[in-house]
Amino acid sequence: MACKTVRLRGSIAATTNAIATYLASRNGVIKGVQWTLQQITSVAAMAASWEISTNSTGQLLVNDPMGQIATVGNANSSTAAGGAVDSENFYQPCNYSIKAGDRLYLHSLYLTGAETTVVQASLLIEE
């Protein structure tokens, strides 16, 4: 089987459904997600989460949600309002089967703070 990388990317500053979407063209298995988060916080603290899901709206506040594939959360703080820059890059393994025609969504949830985030989720898909 061959592997390919699919990128879901967006720049957001608030809770957002479907920041980015992907329509699977073939059957496959998502083997993992490479997350890249770049945040600029304009207040002393912030907390946010992101998810990749088969649902068209975010399920980050739902207990035992259906359709979540991968989630990540982040919080940071600075000693004074007006600034913290945070960058993270990590790999989250998974083993999630997808079929041709499945649509995947990237969602965000902001819990505290005001910020701009560039989030990128690179899916490693084995077809």
C-alpha cells in the first residue's frame, strides 16, 4: 500500500466549525496526524483545542462523541498581557479507516483568551 499526506490548515481567532475539510477519494487508513500549532496570544493566558472529525460540527465539549479521529489541546500563559508566542509540532498515531466519499473536518474550540492560531493537521493516509 502507498502512503500520502493530506494537509488540513487554517488561521483562526475564535471557535470555528469546519476550518478545513477533506473529501476522501479512495479507501484507506489514517495512520497518524502531524500537528503544527503556531499561536500568538494577546492576553496573559489562553486555552484552545482542535479536532479532526467526521462530524460537520465540533464535538470537543461532548462526552463520548462519535466521529472524532484525533484531538489536541493547548494552553499557555505569559507574565503580562500583550504577548506570548507558542509553537508546537508533534505526531499523534492513530489507526482510523476511511472510505472513498468520507468527508473529514478540522474544528477549533477556544476556551479562554484571545489569539490568532495557525493550525495544520497533516494526515498520513495509507491507501
